[in-house]
Amino acid sequence: MVGTRLNCKKNADQDVQVHESVFCIKMIPTNVVTPRVSFKQLLKTSITMDPYQQFLYSFVRVIQKRDVNLRNPIYILLICLFFPDGIAGQTSDLAAIYPRVDETVSQLLFEQGASRFSMVDAFRTRSVDLAENHPRLTVAGDFTGDGLDELALFDDLLYTPNLNPEFTCSVVRISRSNGDRFIPSGSWFSILDTGLYFDNVSFSVAGDYNQDGFSDIAVFYNDPSSEQLHIYVLESDGTTFSEANTWYTCQRNDFNFTALKFACSGDFNGNGKPDIAVFYNYFGTAPETKQSVFLFESDGDSFELLPAAYNATKAEYDFSDMKFASSGDFNGDSYSDIAVWMKDPSGLQTLVPVFEGSASAQLFPATYYNASVSELDLTEIVHAVSGEFAGDAAPDLALFYNNPVSGSQEILVLESKITSFASPEIGFTT
């Protein structure tokens, strides 16, 4: 447990004026009939910034052309991924949350149709009504168990009671989907920030860790003033989250969360137990510096740290050169894999190695895609996710890309070829 849980929740219909937008993009192959929207399971994509750096990207309004622009880095850009649960012929959707210049906050849904994405206005509200002070922690999952994914937003909520000192709560708000709209559903978790301070959370990862049919949220808690580190799990019962239950504890000198580069959810050894894979970037720059990937395997009420699933050095893969990671069964062998976007040591190539899962709980990297920087510049990729964008049940990759040649902002899709990814195709441009 973490501190004392308070009733700091703010009801969804309390003081919230709806004048914010959410847009949806959905892609459906012409030869396949699919549901309008199917939000079932999330593969969370980690943002590859320092755990303590508030990474921010954004969409900016272009009033006379489009309502959204992918380029300007002043405002926050968050991408969440929705996709059906491995049903052939169904496709993934994308969601983004960002504040606008008019002091409103938007939740965007990107829906796929025919061969391109389209954008649907799904929800907008005032920034003061739906603030999000920790955008990098945003996750999506089926927290209600209704087959549709919801958004979980992390916020700091200040209370100023009459004649009493003010205090701040750490709050997780839920936005529910009804298929093509987001509906604010109030606070599902709240605690005094002295008990759980969101600035100290290195990563948040959604998954059904207790296997009760509801997605939960695991947070890697890294208090810089403490030598003890924790993984807390907010367990959903379909209507609210539990208190922050301790599922794993370690000493900083044994396993330092500050060294973590990515955290991805999946079943990497195929034993039916949910895992979290973390890339451990050992401190140092020498080629012989160790680089490892570890699995935290769920036992239903705790995590077990398994032996390293990947062990090598920076001479083979330097985690410092990696920018994005997302999980999925890319080679179709029923084991979750991890696709990583990185540059090569020369900086002239953009690479996508896939760390392939196996029954032995070992990850084996293989290059699935490479291109010259002139073809695809890693520095211009705003965000990268994985999902079934081609409708063939094989996870593909999608990029939010600032094209340095054309000056346009694009969503690029790299279709899976089982052991490789095809060249990028433009799915959306502005």
C-alpha cells in the first residue's frame, strides 16, 4: 500500500463543460468488413525520453487547412494505441491527447478507412476541467471490461478547502469510449501526493496483470530520495482502481529504475502470464558496457524478476541509440516481441531490430527494417506505435513523422511481412 487513500475524486459531470474535441483515425482494407471501432487490447508504446524528462510533442492548429498539425513541439502530443484482440481482418485505431492554443484540451481518434486514416472530432473540454500534468504516463486499456479501451490520464489535483490548508492529490482520470466518442468518467484513483508523487513514476504500463478480465496499471516508482524502489499496481474492478498495491520491491543498488530505457507489456515467453519487459541501459559509454532486457512476470498478485532475457554489450546494440519501442507478435509464433526504432552507430541508417520472444524466456534480436537517413530520419519521428493496420492480424508499425523533404506531417505505416517490415506508406498527411 502507499500512504492513505483519500476520497479526492471529481465526478465526471461535476464542473466539466464539454467543449473539447477528440479525433479518430481508423483504417479498414477494402476487401474486409470490420466493426466501426473495436477497442480491445492495448500495446503501450513507451516514449523514449529520460524517465525524469517531461517529453512533449504536439499537434498545432492550422485554422485554414487542417485542425491538427503534427510538427510544432510547443504543445503536448500523446499517442495511445487501440486494436482488436488478434481477430483477422480487424484494424487498429490511434488516439492522441493534446492541449490547444485556445486553452482547451483535445482527445483525438484516428480511424482507418480504405487505405488511409481519417480524423473524427471525439471530445474537447477546457484545460482547467481536464488538465493532465503527466502526459508521458497516459495509458489505454480495457479497464471496464466492456471490450472497448479507455484512456487513463494522470493529473495533480489541487484542493483548497474553506479555512483549511490546501493539499494536492495524485489522480487518475478515465475517459471511456463508446465507439467513436470519449466520455469523461471521473477519477478512478486518488491519493495525497505525499503518498504517491507522479513525478517519481518512471513508467506506467497497462495490462491485465491479475488476469480478472480488467486491465490494470503498473507504475515503476523511483523516488530519488529513497534507496527502495517499487512497482505498484492499480488494479481495476471495472468501476474503479484499487489502492496502489506493492507487487515488487528492490534496492536501488540491486536494480536501478533510473537505468530503464523502455517498459513494454506482453507475454514474451508464451506461458500465459502477463510480463513487463524492461530495457536496462547500464551506465557507461564504452563498447563493452553491458546492455540487458529483463522480464517482470506476473504471479497474479506480485511480479517476479526473471533472469536476463537478453544480455549483450553496447558494441552489439547500444540502448542509448534507441528512440521508441512497442510490443506485438510480429513473427506470428505466439510469443510477444519488441520492435525498436534506433539509429546505427554511424548515424546514417535508421534501423528496426525486433527482439523476438521465445519459450525459453530469451529475446533474440533480428533486423526487420533499415533505411538511410535520407529515406527515413529517426530524428523526425515524433512517435511510433504497433498495431494491426493492414487488417491481416499481423502487427504493423505506424509513425507520426515530420517529413523534412516535403515539409508535411504524416502518419506512415510499415506493413508486417512476418520477418520484415515493408517500406513506409503514407496513411495520413497534413
